[in-house]
Amino acid sequence: MRCYSWSMTRAQFEKLVWEAVDSLPQFFRDRLQNVMIVIQERPDPPDDTLLGLYHGVPLTERSVFSDQIQPDVIYIFQKNIEAIAGGDADEIRRQVRITVIHEIGHYFGLDEDQLAALEDEPDAASAA
């Protein structure tokens, strides 16, 4: 992975993550429950290509008999996103949105085609 001298502060990056969550269609935002979003610099073990990771049981695989005490967790890896975006702020914003939507899509049990369609939808926050 190439190193870039420019990077966002954690607060700037976190703001982009929450903007991405807010950009989801209302249907998804209303149903997003018991999920933590954690921003880490990099994954452990290291993987330069991993931008985000969903850890949990997708809604489509749960039953009324499932014990769901612990929240599902979505990890967003700041330094990997910054690197893949080449340090460009607009591209970082775009990659954050794609990654957040993709990982939240896993929570909902969406397949890759459904995820791609959701990622292509206009930003709900800017449409409001």
C-alpha cells in the first residue's frame, strides 16, 4: 500500500461515516437497530484491501429463537479508505459512503446485486 502524507482527523472521518448512514433511504435507517459502527485505523490482522467489515448475524438469517444480546458491529477502516482514495477528500467521502452502505447491506442480508443497486442510489440526505 502506498502511504500518503495527507489524512483526515478522526473527527472529520467520523462525520463522513455518519453522513453516509444518514444518506441511507429512510426504510433502512428505521430498521437499523442494535448495530455499532466502529472506526479503526486499520484491520487486524492487516489487510490493505479491506475497507470495512460486518460482524454479526444478518437479519435474514435470524429467527425468533435467536439470542441477540450483543450488538452487531460494522468496522470502517480509515487509513485503508484514505489510501485507496489517494488522499483526495471527495474520493474519501465517496469510498466511505460506498463502504458504509455495503456493510450495512450485509446487516440486512442483501446480496451483491442488491448492494450495488443501493450504493448507486442518490444520497437520501441531499435529496431531502
